[in-house]
Amino acid sequence: MVGSRVSMQVNDVTDSRWPAALDLLDSGETWIGLGDLVLCCDLATERTRGRLHVEFPCRFDPLRGDGPAPDRLGHVATAGLARARELIGTACDVDPRFATLVARSDVLYEFVHDYGMGTLLVATARPEGPLTWKQ
């Protein structure tokens, strides 16, 4: 899933490059890859506290008819969301600085299909609760 938007890729928060990736993420400068997730922070404004975007991959083009049936895509998305939440939770447990960033952010999980020239938002979710499908 990691596309050209990603400035730095790390496998997990124990990677030696994680502190540098976290600096980039915390600054809001760019997107970073953490495992198969893509993370980006929108910096806070006077009206918001900032948002952490956590993208997890939709490996099927939801606009093509040859992908999985809608109910199967729902199962794939739900499993992907669970893995993304688990990875973010584990990262917070391991790295207090990342945990602080997550705690101060409005976290939005985004199920996206990378079609090569950009991404298509398929569904979103909050840290708790189900996916909301985009029409």
C-alpha cells in the first residue's frame, strides 16, 4: 500500500528509524509508512486539535465488478480495521511519545484503495465503532 506519498517507511516502532519517522509525522510535514499503514497528521488550527489519519489498505478496486462481493469486502475491511487499531495500540504501548501524539489527535482510520495515481477513500472509522462506507 505504501505509495509515493510516503517519505519514510518503517516496519514497526522498534525500527531504528522510528524516531526520525515520528519527527516527520509529528511535524505534519509528510506521510510515513508504519508496516502496511500510512500515517499523516493534519496540524492543529485554532478550531481543532489536529487529526491523525491512519490509512489501511483496500487491496481490491471497489469500483470494479470483479472484486469480492460487498459482504466479503465488509469482512476484509473489518479485519483490516482491527489490525490497524491493534498496530496503533501496540505502538502506543511501546512508545510514550507516539501515545501522546495519538491522545492529543482526532484519530481517523481510513480504508483506502491505492490505484497507482492516488487513493480512493472506501470507508472510515473512529478509534471505537464500526466502519462508515463512502458512497
